[in-house]
Amino acid sequence: MKEINFNKKELIGLVIIYLFLFSNAWILKDNPVALISAFCGITYTMLAGKGYPVCYLFGVTGSIFYVYLAYCNSLWGNLLLYAGYYVPMQILGFFQWNKNLKDHKSEIVKTKLSISSLIKHILVHIIRCFI
């Protein structure tokens, strides 16, 4: 497995976010399960942005912990959404992502949206806002 590298700005930002998360949870005496779910969600987002399939381990873990929280707090819509959609999509995403890995690396092949496609997408979204 390839080493996961963050540049200095990303690492500082991640540390600040984690410090805010943990201090907020400590001050508010938050449920440890909620803290784990939030930690996994943040970690998932950062790793997915860097293109590492290991992100799905954090994604599915965070989603499962959130399913438990939703159950404990009678949030039935959120429970169904996470249990019926997000958890299965994390698992499916992992297998789909692995199909598109670079040869002999743990990193996905990344592509960029062209400027013309980006402009088209923005225009479609602006038009849809007014319709």
C-alpha cells in the first residue's frame, strides 16, 4: 500500500479541524459514538480527495456509527438513509474504485473537468435554480 502524503497546508488544516472536533466534543460532553462518526467522516473526505481507496474504511465505519446514533435517537429517516444507502454505497464504491486504480499503486486514476464542461455544468445549475 502506498504511503498517504499530505502537504503542509492540508496537514495543518486537518489538525485544526480535529482539534476543533475533539475540543467541541469535550466541552459539550458529546457522545463518543458521535465523535467517532465525525472523525471518520472528516478522515474519509480528506482521503477520498487525495484519491486513496482506504477512505472507504473510514466512510463505512462513520456511516455505521451514525446508523447506531440515528437508532438511539429515533431518527428513523436518517437511519434508513444511512443503513439503506450510504453504508451499501461505501461498500460498492470501494469495489468500483478498485477497478480504476493505477497499475501497481493504491491511487485512483484522476481526471479533470475541462473548462468548457465546467462552464456548461455551472450554467445548467444556475438555470435549474430559476426554473
